[in-house]
Amino acid sequence: MFETLSERLTQAARSLSGKGRLSESNIKDTVRQVRLALLEADVALPVVKTFIERIRERAVGEEVGKSLTPGQAFIKIIHSELVEVLGSDTVPLDLRAQPPVVVFLAGLQGAGKTTTAAKLARRLIEKDKKRVMLVSVDIHRPAAILQLETLAGEVGAIHCQSSADEKPEKIVDRALDEARRQHMDVLIVDTAGRLHIDDEMMSEARRVHERAAPHETLFVVDSMAGQDAVNSARAFDEALPLTGVILTKADGDAKGGAALSVREVTGKPIRFIGVGEKTDALEVFHPDRMASRILGMGDVLTLVEEIEGKVNKETADKLAKKLKKGRGFDLSDLKDQLEQMMNMGGMAAMLEKLPLPGNVNPAALKDSANEQQFRRQIAIINSMTPGERRFPKTINGSRKKRIASGAGLQIQDVNRLLKQHLQMEKMMKKMSKGGMKKMMRGMPGGMMPPGMQ
């Protein structure tokens, strides 16, 4: 996510690190690098101009000049200005209204409105314990109505039927009536989009909006749309009383320009960010955390929240008790760990939120531990007997051949997995015997987290 922007900004900031004093030419060169990074990332020109002006003012002032570590002081300035551009504060959905609270989703066709409606419904059901109804007023695309019905079933939401021969206003009236009768907490309205902005679409959106009288009006925008995202955001903001923005497909957006531009152009907070195709791939947008992620500082808080929400506590407790008793870490345990990792979006999603040293290439790490590799490893373990999983040392040449054949892979793949398991088993044994402290002390600098000294 936002790799291009992250890489260029980090490089610019790093060019100042280690310098005892900063000259005007140092600052001028770094500011120029930051400007180029923003322009390359497709950030809107007015946003670039104001951003650079604010950085320059602060950088040439006393804030950096009198700092003992001017390089770090400059990074802090970029971070705080990024937070400012992204919206400063996290703004949660406001559901404090007479139910059913109507959430209205608007945006262009292909931005991911229908999938986002389902993701939002799932989040409200699972995190906020709300009863949610979904309705589509996209009479121009019957497939969108069918898609929403299917997704509603997946996420546990109620679906209000609609058809292409109905008027959007009538659909909204009926959905509101059904939501009241079924005591729904939230009604999410998925609207029609077009491939480009036209008067007919905007007129329809205004009419449906007036009829639905929503408490929240969210603009859904494809973060990979670049300057088009900014232009459509401006048009929708003029047509509808927007209360927030949802950025979709951020996991495939290397540039990040839309994230920095949309908030500044509309003045409306980014509420959520879509980070994958699955219905649980919707994150609350935290400007400070996103700024840290863009500058390569990681986002450990979001990672911890994900672990708490997605890791099976029962499986984790079972493994902890097993290790405490001195019983080995077997291949069934490894399979559980691989499945937990995949449930969290795989290694790539986790690495994105971890602060990595400058000499570590995140792309290389992601390639070496991708989802496809996890699936292969799980297939190998599934091809084993319960006895083989419990006692991996019994797996000889003929067994390896049978396991590889059952998984549709090579014997080398089985050998690789067994070697990986052996290394993890040794590490787990060290940890169960209080070896964590020794491992931490062995790290560069001997740094120890609080409470472990």
C-alpha cells in the first residue's frame, strides 16, 4: 500500500539523518525531493503546494535549526504535516440517531460501492452488534442487486429486495418501512454509479438522497483512480452533503495520491480504507497511523487490534499450555499458525504494519512468505497421517514421496517444510524455557521491551 510514496518520502527524510547541522541547501534539496515524491504519487497540485509551503516554513525555522538531531526533527515535521493533510483526528461513524440510521453510499461505477456496503455491514454487525439491512437502488445494473443479496447472506445482514423496473425513490421508501418493521439499527443504501459523472446520475443521486434523509453520506472512491478520484470527489461534494469518504482498493495502490488529496479537496474525513477483497478487509482510517505507515514507521496499534480480533484465542491458549508442559511443537500446531496468518491477510499485510530497519527490503520478505506458499505448506501437512504430524521424525524417504504426491508438490517442498518446522520447534523450546529474555538480549543493542528486564 502506497509503496511509491512511502519509498520516496523515506529516502528524502533519510538523506538528512546523521547530519549534525542542516544548511539551507540541505533543506532546499530535501524539500525538493519531497515535492517530487508527492507529484509522482499523483497528489493534487494545490495539495502539494500547500504541503511543501508548510514544511519549508517549519524546516527553516527554529524547530529544526536548534534541534540536536535535525534529521529526526525534519521527519517529525513531515509526519505531523502528513497527519494534518490526512485529517488529524479519527472520525468514527455517527450512529447516534433514531433507528434505523441510514448510511448512504455514493460514487462512480467500479469504485467498489457494493462490496464496501457488505464490508461496512459486517463491521457494524460484528464490532458494534448492530442489526443491519442492505438495499440497492442501482436499477441500471440488475447484477449489482443480485451481488448485494449474495454478500448480505455472507455477512449476516438482512437484504431488502429491489428490481430494475422500480423507481429508486420507491425502493428507498419500502426499505425504510421494512427496516422499521424489522427493528433494524442501520440501513445501508447502495446507489447507482456511472463510468463518468453526468447530470442524470447526479440528479438521481440527489433525489434518492432527499428521500432517504441519511444520517451519514459517504463518498466511495477507488484510491487507484489518481487525479480522477480528486475530480469526482469534488463533483460529488458539490452535489451531495457528504459526511465522509471511504477509500477502496488501497492494497493495490502503490502511489497513495488519492489518500492525500481527497481529504484536502473535500474537507471531509476519510472514515474507512479498503485493504482487500474479503468482507473483513475494511480498516478504520487513523490519520496518525497512516502517516507512520507511509514514512516506514509501521502501524503496530492496528496490527495488535487485528491480532486481538482475528486470532483464535482457544488455539493460542492450547499451544501456550502445550509448550509450558514441555510438549513439542508438532506439524498440526504449525498448520494452525499458518491458517491464523492467512486469516490476518498473510505475511504481506502484517509486514506493512511493522517498522522495518532501513536495510530490510519489505518486498523481498513479502515474496518469500506469500499466501500461495502458505497454501502449499498447509496442503503438505494435510497429506500426512495424524501420526506423522505428531512425530515428524518418522517421515522417511518413501513417506515423503507419498506426502508430496498427495499434495501435488515435489519432495523438495516437503523437505523445506520439515526444515522450517524444526527451526520453529527449537525456537518454541527456547521460549518455553524462558529463553525469550536471552533472545531479546542477543538482539542488536540488547534492547528489552518494558516489563522484561
